[in-house]
Amino acid sequence: MKLSAEAIELLAREYALGTLHGGARRRFETLLRSVPAVAQAVAAWQQRLGHLAPAVPALQPSPALWRGLEQRLFEKPQPAERPGGRFWRWMLPSFGGAVAGAFLCVLVLQQQPQWLGRELASAEALPQSYVGLMSDAAGKPVVLASSTRHGRVLSLKLLQPIAVPPGQVARLWALPADGRAPFEVGVVPAGGKATLTLAAPAEQLFAKVPRLGVRLEPQDQALPPPGPGPEHFVASGPCVKLW
């Protein structure tokens, strides 16, 4: 079976994400072992996805998790769980940044794959992009943001709604690491998707911005810039560059 460069790139992306299943995955693995171009495409995608892992903090097991492990290992069996529940409850909290980073990559590409890749009209590499994932105090992803490196449009995807009280707005702030004060990026919708027009190309704005945050503010009142700590935001998280 001969595949076009476009098809190889598309299948390699799905294979690296783990979203290629069943017979299609088995057939692709046969090509992976015998066609150098396929192996190279898969390796390239795995390398691209690895850029996000270091930006995600390691997940620390909670006391409740350790108690649950002790009960399962040394006490009477627990009631049956729904399919998949035990996997996530056992495995995900026990791994560190590598699993969290992989989850972040899958989430980004499954929610908005076009943010990280152009329409696959050729086998060219991903466009250079900035991607931010902001989570709430419980660690649940809330806002996904992305812009191409030289673009002036920031795409936003709400992964869960933000509870915005009447008379307030959810405002997105960039938190630089070079001593500059946090600066406003724009207003985040309470839910759904939106785009923000940037005041300058993303490269100029986010090159030295490792984190983003969303703060609730009065709609008609300007507040001083927030502090850098997560306690100032309803959601905050890393901003990373992909190239």
C-alpha cells in the first residue's frame, strides 16, 4: 500500500496521539516497520508533542490516594467501578509531568488540531505556535489558548464554563518572567469559543511569558495588574512555544 505524503503526516499524528485504533493502527504499524518515511513522520510528531511536557508540573499523590491504595492492597476488595474509572484513579495521579504533558498534548490536538498544524496540504512541519492551558485551583483544565508565532489573533477554547458574576468579566492576563508587570490580553468568554485580536504579533507579546492567568474583574472598573501567584486567578497555567 502506497500512501501520499499528506496521508502519512495525518496518520503519523493520530498514531503519536494514540487516537488511531483497531485495524487502521495495525496496518499503520506494519508500514511503520517497513517504510522509512512513515517512521520519520512518527518520530517527528513524537518530538513535537514532547515540547509541552516540561511545562506541566508533576502531579503529587494526595493523602486520599495513598489511603485508597492501602485499602485495595491490604484490606477487603472495594465495590466494582465503572469501566475506566480504576485506570484513571490508579494511574494518572501516580505519574508525574510526563503523563500530564502527554495528556495536555492530546487535549490540545483533539480540541483544536488546526491550532497546531496547518491544513495538511503538504507534509511540512507544524507552524510555530504559542499554546497556553489554564487550570482552576483543583487542577481541572479551563481555558485553552493558541496563536501562531507571528499571528495577531489568539484563539480561545473554554474547556469548562467560567462562573462570571453579574457586572464582572473574566480577563486574560499574561505573566512575564523578565521583570515586566503582567499585561492584559483581553476578555475571555464565559463559555464556548472566541478569538482575541492581539495588540502585537504573538512572538512580540509572549516570547518571555511563561504563564497566563484569568482574573474576574468589575466590568466597568480598571484594576491594577494582578500579582503573579495563582491565588489571584480563577484559572492559570503555562504558556509554551512549539518549535
